[in-house]
Amino acid sequence: MKPVIVVHGGAGRIFKEREEGSRAGVARAALRGYGILKQGGSALDAVEEAVRSMEDDPHFNAGCGSVLNEKGEVEMDAIIMDGKTLDSGAVSAVKCIANPIKLARLVMEKTKHMLLTDRGAHLFARAMGIPETPGEKLITERSRERWKKNLEPDSNPEEFQKDLGTVGAVAIDSEGNVACATSTGGLSNKLIGRVGDTACIGSGGYADNHSGATSTTGHGESIMKVVLARLILYHMEQGLSPEMAADTALDYMKTRVGGLGGVIVVNNSGQWAARFSTKQMSWATVKDDQLHYGIYAGERHTKSVDEALTFESEGF
Ligand code: ASP
């Protein structure tokens, strides 16, 4: 099987001044994940690495750069899933952790459970030797500004949904195993303790070697109502291509509950899709040593991996 990775850096609206950084961030993440797959590494390792690279990138709403809750704190959700075994691990409402996706993977591999939240997740992180990162270090000037703006009495609640930047990855490796990973700071000014779609299996992501893998982004409560990730795999099980399955499920979410979002998909024969009903979604993929990436509907840049890696060392 030829390996494939697809990543997203969130669906919503990406402000002009952040477009270049978002394109570079998703391209870099896809190249990192592909590097692992090319050396015979697993889909699980590849999606974790790709997501970790975007958690460390302040352009995205995950890890450092996460949006803030109503009290001005970072609270993050993440999930990872192995399509071979259907094992998955997730964390929700975690603070002071630089890479929630790593913790989600440890939940999958080192516990009998699938989701740890808040205090329990922190106790587990400590037991696993994961260092605490002071919450302040995960907060960017931009996320604080936005939080403050949203607190203003005349702020537009629609702001909550703009400029989102949840991150995710799906991959198929040379053995034909698929995996997905998703990580987010959630919605800006959310209530303390709000758990979004990202941490919920079947909503924020799903992976099954029998059909494929998907990672979602967008309005979490809408995604949960239609269980978007599992719905896409259901459509693929009925014979639809990744692109048709993604469009059908996104259309359903829009018409049924008025929710917008975006998804990345790979099926078990290596076909992929990056689709969204929002104005924009940053995405990138690498297949056959070719990197493709874009932000707007219909936008697609292509570079060979070699060319892209040179580009990367020059800082994009
Ligand atoms: N789905 C995420 C959430 O609601 C937000 C996003 O994807 O941007 O927590």
C-alpha cells in the first residue's frame, strides 16, 4: 500500500494575515507525518506527529495558540484512534499540557479506558511523567485579545465560530492500517468544563481499517448531533468515495442542524478528500511524494516532497 497522509488546520474563517502561516503549518505537518510513513512507520505514529507539529504551532487552535474559555484559561480536547483494533484514547478539558494528543495516545495504550477528563487526566499525565506546562505559556496574545473582545457586551456571538483552527490528521500506512487524530482548544469563551466533539469518538474522528479514517472540525455541538466522523465512514461503507461521503455528511449537518464544518478523509484504498462547508479550511496532503495544500474552495498548490522540504528549511 502506498502511504497517504491528510491534515487540516481547522475550518472556519482564516484572516488574511494568518493565511500564509496556516498554509505553511499544515504543509509542514503533512511532511512530518509522511516522513514517518515513508520509513515504514505506522499510521498512528504519523497522525500523532502531524498533530503534535500543529499543536506546537501558535497559528492553530490546539496546544499553544488554543482559544480561551469564559475565565480566560486554556482547556483542550484531543482524540486518537487506531483503525486496526478500533482502540482509541481521548482527553478532555485538559490544561497545562503542551501536547494533548500525546496524552490521548497514552490513554489508549496505557489504560483500560478511552477518555479521561480534567483532574483525572492531569493525575494520569503526572503518573506518565508528562511535564506540566504553565497555562500562560499556551496563551498567545491573539487568543487573549479575542477572549477580551468576546466579553464585550456588544460582541457578536457569531465570533465564537470564526477563525477556528482545530487540527487533525488521517493516514494510511504501507501495511494498510488507517488512523486519525484531532486536537483543539475548542470554542472561544466556552463554558468551563465544556467538552466538544473532538474528544468524542465518532464525532471528532473515527478510524476503521474496513473503510477508512476521518478527522473533523467546525461547530462542535453540530458535529456531535450528527456524529459526523462515523457518518462519513457509514457513507463510505455504502460505496461512496471519500469526497462524496464527506460532501453528503457535511450537507446533512448543514440542512439538518444548521452546522458548518470541514473534514479530511482517507479510505482503505488510499483515496483521500479534504472538504468543507465553511468559507475556508487549511489542509494539506502527501501521496506519491507529492504535497498538495490549500485554504479556499478550489485552491490547490502542488509541490514535490523534495521541493517542499527545501522550501520548509527556508521557512516557507
Ligand atoms: N470542533 C471544535 C469544537 O467545537 C472547534 C473547531 O473545530 O474549530 O471544539
